[in-house]
Amino acid sequence: MHGAQVVTGKSALRPVKSTRSSLTLTPAQRVVVAQHYGDAARAGSKAQGYRLSGDGANTVDVQLYNLNDVPMTGSLHADADNGWRTAIAQPQVTIPRCRRWPWP
Amino acid sequence: MSSVAVAVKVSAGPDTVMGVRGELRVGADFGGRKASPSVAEITGSSLTGTAGHVLTTGGKHAVRAVYTNTTDRPTRLSAVTAQFGEKRVIAPTRGATVQPGESLPVDVPIPGTAKDGTDYRVRFVTVGDAVHRITGTVSVPSVDAITRAGPLAQIDGAPPAASVGKAPGLSADVTLAWSQEALVVDVCVADDVQRQTFTGQNIWQGDSVQVALAPGFPGETVSAGAEYGAALTSSGAESVVFRTMDGSPGTRTAATSTVTRDDSANRTRYRMSLPWAELAPIAADQRLLSVSVLVNDDDGGGRSFLAWGGGISHAKDSGQYNAVTLAD
């Protein structure tokens, strides 16, 4: 301990209780969908949202992460409001199974 | 963990309004079971159209809608319409033809019903092409809430636009002027002790002046704009840019300043010249902008300040700047 600080009275920190979740995720819920945007789209995004060009097509990279230990095959879909049009050239996807870290 | 990447193409449709936030939702379905969707907020911006509050050459408030032909063939602009709240205004274009790569500005008068924070939507209608929509906000303060910047040639001897501070040891007069090249901010500070021991980005901690600028009138943009500083340092008059117009930390600036100290009169005069070329999207021909000035003072007991307008010393907020017009 550094210094001469002495803590008296009741701590503001409460002990952490161990909890057991009964939530069971479906295999589909073990697939994580994430959108990724480039630097230009991210500028000022916290205040205004990701910036897309209104003059041509924008490409949004979507990454699908599979946390299951079996391959997952399904389809991707996208939609947007404010009149934006979306298109996915190859909506059918197969994600390889999750590889376990090779522990020694 | 394994993953695959999929490209989603997103493009504006005929009803997409530029500048309006929307949501892009991406989901996946696996044998009838759904993955949690990914939702992101998106905003459109267009090179085809821009719009902003200006004063016309006749001194009237207007939204200047600029159509740029981004196609490779001439385009005929058949109409520009704007909706200000419930009021619809049509600006004549006389079927103007815009050549590829060229732009056509059209001033749409702001109706008298538009007050502080009136949202508007502008539509460019081009023959045989899509309708382009953009949106914005205009605020039209009362005349006595607007500060006038006169021609640069008349700055010496002009009455100050504002005076701040009444204490005998610290007060300041602020005068604004402009030319086709720059906005000039003149601050004459009555200060019994001149003290500046810092340089560069740290000058705000000693005797100095900070000036913040944003496009349009206060409340019309969410951007805090740019912020500059000037001080009389150990190496002479120094100009710095704390933040550029795109919100980036400042590095180099073309802004210049002269700072003179008259110890016998206890006065320090700062005259900052802020080039329009560095202030885009603000431009001299818009004839209006938002400005805030902070006068920093340190007599040896720490920094205090006087402010003309807000939005500098605490939160960076252009909504607290002053409305300024560029007068002839």
C-alpha cells in the first residue's frame, strides 16, 4: 500500500454475488453479426451516424462470427429507413465451425 | 472463432433525404432461427447538393442550395423547392443546364415564419434524373441579436462590436471586420498585468485570446467549427489553431496575428486575421457565420477569462456563439 491512507466506515463497494444464468442461446444466437465502416464514414459518426455517400453505392463490410462448434449455413438480409436501398450479392453464407484454441 | 465477410451495398433512393439519420439493419437467418441483428445509424451526404444559410446581395436571408452535376453529361435543373416547416417555397431555375462537374447555386428565400431552429428540406428536380433531397436547420435571430462585421478598410476607429468586463483590472473591446481574404478579429484588452509564460497550444493558460467560428448562425450546425488563439509570447506574437473546421486537432495555420502591448496605458491589442481559405465551408460570399471570443487573463494567480459568447471555455458548442453578418 502506498501512502498513509486509512479507510474507515462502510465501503461504497458491494461484494459481487456469483450468479448462474439459465439463458440458453440457440445456435443462431451464437452467430454474431457486425457492421464495419471505413475511416471516411466513421468521421463524426458519434454525433451524426456513419456517413454514406448519396451519390453512388456504398459498401458496408459485414462480418459474421460463428461461436458454434458446427458450421452454420443461412442467409443474410439487410434493410434501412430514410429511403436507403440495400443489396447483397450473395446472401447465402456458410460459416466454418469455431476452432477451439489448441491448448497444450 | 471463425468468420466470413459479406459486402452489403447501400445506395440512396429517390426518397432518401441527405443529412437525416437513419438505421441500417443487418440480420441473419439460420434454418428459421434468427441471429441478433446488427443496427447502425447512418447519415447521407451528397456532392450533388449542399445547402446553407446565407445573406443575399440584397441583404435577405436565404438558403443557398448548390446543385453540382456529378454525371458525365449535361443535366437540366427543372426546379428547386424548399419546405420550411409548413411553408413551401419554390425558387426559379428557368430550366438551367448544368454542365458535367459544374455547380449552380440557387438562393431560396427564407420565409418570415421561419424562426429559431426551423428545419427545412430542399429538393433538386432534374429532368430525367432522380430527385435529390437535403435537409438542414435555419435560425433567424432578431436584428439586435446580430453583430455586424464591417469592411476591413474601416476597422481602425470603428466602434467595437462588443465590450466585455467591467473590472478595472480587466475589460475588452471586440471589433470584427472582413475582406475577401479573411475575417479579422480585433480585441483590445485593458489589463493591468501582461503575463504569458506559455507557447503553442498552451497559450490559453496565460494572457491570450481564443476565437471560435462555425458556419451559419448559432444552432444551425452540430459542429463546433474551428478554434484559434493568439498571444504575445516570449518569441513575439504567436498564432495557433486549436481545432480545424473538420474537428481535427490543429497543427499548422495560415492565420496571422499582431499583438502589441502598451504598458503605460495597460492595454494589449490582438488583431487576428483568419483566412477564409482555412474556414471552409464558411465563405465570405455567404455573408454570415457564428463567432465566439474568449479573453484569457493570468496575473500570476491562475487563469481567468472574459467571454463574448459561449461555447469555448466549457463545452465546445457553436450553439452558444454569436450571430455575425458581413456588412458592406
